[in-house]
Amino acid sequence: MKNILAAVALVGLSTTAALAAPEKYVLDSSHSQVVFNYNHLGFSTTWGMFSGFEGEIMFDQEAPANSSVSVSMPLSSMLTGWQARFDHFMSKDFFGAEGDELVTFKSTKIEVTGDTTAKITGDLTLNGVTKSVVLDATLNQAGDHPMAGKPWAGFDATTTLVRNDFGLGKFAPYVSDEVALQISVEAMKAD
């Protein structure tokens, strides 16, 4: 009888642990960036960045595959380092943007590939087109933030987008159709 009770208790504990819900983390906008680059006519690599965007991560540190991420940023928050380039990106040659159109990403699947790595598949909406993309992600660190005194997590990720997939292929192949993304985010546990 003791063995049966012990087994039931263990099953109960493991079921409770398995049902633990992911915890909500919100992005630290001041330490989260998406940097992009593309080849310009074979002469140079041109860079740009998004920063100050919003999002949340439902983070399950014990079972990362149960986590999820959702991010949005206004297209107008793009930084190119040169106003004329930004203006050209917002023209009809590319986005034809007239306001705060949003770029969004919402994960649909997380495949754990190592102790601190995963492939995050999700729907990226850009220029009114939604496509599935895969981010190669790394958990940099999770733990108490030394200054904020609360749980924090940091992640890096990379992917490559094809401009034509999003209706943005003007001047390809002379201006590279592929755009490399480097993503780095910090997120704090929500109160």
C-alpha cells in the first residue's frame, strides 16, 4: 500500500510540474533591437535598425517548447541612418507607407535544438503580407536582473528574409533580394 501511495504522489507531482504555465515577460524596449542588412549593388552592405518596439514572451524555462513570443513595431520606427533612404523606403518603390503600419511576429511553434537554442517558427506580417519564417534563437541568460531585482531573460536570434516574398523586390537582384536580420531582446517578468 505504501508503494502505491508513493507512486500516486510522484505522478501527482510530475503532473503538476508538467501543467505549470509559462510566465509572462514583457520586452525591455530600451534593450531590444532588430538590425537588418542587405548588399547594395555589390559595393557595400547597408544597415538599418528597429528599436523601441513592444512585445511579450510567454516563457517556460523548464519546457521551452511551451513558450511563445509576440512582437509588434511601427514601420515608421525604422532607423536607416540617412533620411533620404528612409523616405525612399516609405515611397511607393517599397512600402508606400503613410502612417504607423505595424510589422508583427507571432510564434506558432518552438523546436528546442540544444540546451540554450531553439528554432522559433512564426508568422511575420510585413507590408501587408504574412509569411512563415524561422528564427534561429539562443537564450543568452535568464535570472534576476542585478539592478531591477526581478526575473529577466535575454535572447538573440537570426533569420534571412526574401524581399520579393513580401512584395518589396524593387531593384532585385542588383540590390540584394535577401535581407539578413539580427535580433537581440531583453524581457522582464511582468508584475
